[in-house]
Amino acid sequence: MLVLGISHATAPLDLLERLSETERPLDDLIRDITAVDGFDAAVVVSTCNRLEIYAEARPDASGDALRELVTRHADLEPGALDSHLYTHQADDAVRHLFAVASGLDSVVVGEDQILGQVKQGLDRSQQLERSGKVLDRAVQTALRVGRRARNETGLNEAGRSLATAGLGFFERQVGSLTGRTALVIGAGSMAGVVVAALRRSGLSRVHLANRTPEKAQRLAATADGDGFGLDDIPRLLTEVDVVVGATAATGRVVPVGTVEAAMAERAGRPLFVLDLAMPHNIAPEAAALPGVTFVDLQRIAEEGEGDEISAASVVAAQEIVAKEVGSFSAGLRLAGATPILTAMRNAAAEATEAELSRLARRLNDIDESTHQEISRSVRRIVDKILHQPTVRVRELAASSDGARYLDALGELFVPGAPGAHRPPDKTKVEAIA
């Protein structure tokens, strides 16, 4: 397995926005990837903070082709992403996937939304019939590992969503939000998370604005608020204390002029802006306006305090990931041993049957019961001889050097095979790094 990705850890916010703003569907990117020679299956995980491709890659796969596809998908000039892309292969790829699903690679460590986003990536590839056995197994295992890391460590209690992290950021700067009112832009799944976080923070009322006011009203009713259309935003900005951008709109929903006009009518009352959207729902230029406290994903990543996630919880989650990677990789190597063991046993069985047939022709005067007893004895001897090598092959295959042993055994019992048990040739993809 090969991973090619770009995330908040390697790229600035404006570049990640370009990846989110592209009009090219992810379905097309997945089809393009699997159309490249050497890439048999692909899963794309796309969030506001990352775009990652997980691919089943043959040894002759071209990493350059994959990099060019991502660059074209973002409508960027050739080479624009080179210094921001990262790659992982084999065990490192599995380790990265498990860490991502566990929330260990998120802006807010331990956040829960990434689990659903990883599952969406797998579901998309399966619907397009562009996934594969290894990827299916890897992602399904990653989802289980992610849940385990949260449930068995303090990560589940300490790790919080981006909405909670942003509100916590406000509270550390301006004090409690209890009794204040808020406006949430959007009415989708992210908006639902935001509303829940706002209610836990003690806000007295939460309004929602959405392209479909009826949808906004249904969600707003759960927080003693009202639903509005997008045209009502300028007026609402003069009334509420907190505004949160949480819609997937590709353009600015609230331009800087709208915020500036609202501040002129607020008579000095501050406005707290939390923009969790990618690209921004609210013009980031509003951060320069007097009385506006503006927090976005970039600021959370750079200045946030990690929500007091304990180091012990992170270490414990990392240990779970490490053990699960070992088990998963050993299982893959063990699966690679199966065709070799089958070939070894088939070769022994063919030799046994050929020798028994030759013996039957030479000793044609023995009765059938004697012949059957001789045949059973010979087969038992062969089985006993093969038992210890079979056990040992499985042990060696599961070890960290398993691929090397399987290569040698493959040459002995499956000469000329394509070598599906062999790991990808690192020289074929190192140009991406």
C-alpha cells in the first residue's frame, strides 16, 4: 500500500483551500488514479485539513503520475505541490492510516469527525468499484483501531471536535460564553456538531442561517433558536455575540463589507467569529476590523492549547496503533505465504502420487489392502515432514523480515511468479517525496 497526501502539517491554509475549492469531483480523481498503470485500487480521504490517497500499488507503479494527478485535480501549476506532499509505503502507510483514523494526526488531537470521513472515503471507492481487498481490510481495520484508541485511552474524553476546540479558544481569551447568543451558518452535519458544542458552552440561544430556511429551523429548534435564510445574515450579525461558519459553500458567504457594516451598528459590542469551513465562509479580512475576534482552523492549529489532552492518553493511543500495525502487517505477510505453502504441498503431493503409481506398477502382485496401507504410510510420512516447515514458514512470514523469506520460498516453489508477495520497490515512488 502507498499513501500520497497533503495536510495541515505540511501545507498552509490557502493551499488547502485550493484543494477544497476545486470543482473536480473526487469520483473523477479516483477513476483517474485507478486508470494509471500500476494502481489497482484507491481510497481518497478528503477533509478540510487533508487530501490523502491510499492506493494498492504494484512494484512498477509510477509515483510521478500520481503526483501529477493530484496537482491537476487542484488546478495548480506543475510542481506547485511538490514541497508539501508526503508519501508512506508498506508498514509506514498502514501506520499513518491508523494514526489518522485515531485522530492522532488531526489539528485537534483525538477529534471524532475523522472516523466518519475515513469511512466516507472507503464507501465512495466501493460504490465506484475502485477499492480492493487490501485497502478494504486496511481501512476497516483502521476504523476499528480508531474506535479502540478512543475507548481504551483518555483520548476519547480529552479529544474534542473542532467546534469545541474553537469555542474553548474563545473562552480562554474572553471568558465564559454563558448567556450569549450565536448564529451558525449552515445546517448540515458539521452545523449539528457546532450546535451541540454551543449548547454545552452555555449559550442562551442559537440561531441558524442556511440556503434552505426550513432545514435551518429544524436544527435551530433543538437549541431554542430560529432558522433563517442567508439573506438574513447581515441583520443577525448586528444582534448575536458569536457567529460560526460551518457550511460547505465554495464561496464567501459573508464578505468583509457585511461584517464591517454590522460592526458599525453594534455600538462597540465585540463579535466573536469562529470559521470552521474550508474554504472560509466568512472573509478572513474581517480579523482586522476593530471589535472582531476571528478564529479559523489555521489559528487553532498554531495557537490552540490542544484541549489539555494528556500526554499519557496520546502515548497510550500511539502504543495501540503500533501493536495494531504489527498485527495487520503480519497478517498480510501470512496471507502472502498461503500460495507458496499451497505450491509446496502440491509439489509434494504430485511427487508422492507419482512414486506410489510407479510402485504399484512394479509390485502388481500385492493385494489392494496392502497397497492402500502403503499409500497411507507414505502420505503420513510426507505430512510429518512438511508439518515443521509449514509451521516455520508461517512464523517467518509473520516476522518483520517476512517479505524476504517469502521471496526466497517463492523462487523455490513458484518460480517466475509476478511476486505479489513482494513489497513495492521504493525506488519507483521515491520521486514523490
